[in-house]
Amino acid sequence: MRSDIAWQKSSYSGGGGEQCVEISAVPWQKSSHSGGGEQCVEISAHPHTIAIRESDIPTVVVTTTPPRFRALIASVRGRA
């Protein structure tokens, strides 16, 4: 788990600590191109990290830097 992302333990995770759910302190935003379906791309922007995940597999998170994320978006839009 990345140490530069602020994580907080879910209030639904019991007191044991071993099998808890940790969530990003910054809310996830669904892509406007995802429509109303369940399989959506979500991002969570932090000062030095952008976290990206698919809503149907929320435990798998890919992180990158803001400049690299901007380059990815520009490339997808055909402006690279």
C-alpha cells in the first residue's frame, strides 16, 4: 500500500485489524464517460499521487503522478 496516500480504516471493519478495509481519505470520482453502469473508471486525486481503479474491482489500485496522469489523458484525447 502506498505510504504517500492518506488511508483510513472503514468503520465497518471490526476491531481486530488484520482483515480491515482501508479507504482513501479523498473521495473517488467516477469518470464522466463511464455512464450509469457498474464497470466504471474512478480516480482519487492526492497532492502527489493520482489513484486509479475500476469500480468493479476496487481493491486493485494503480497510482501515478499528476504530470504522468495529465500526459495519459492528453494521449487518450490525441493531444500528445
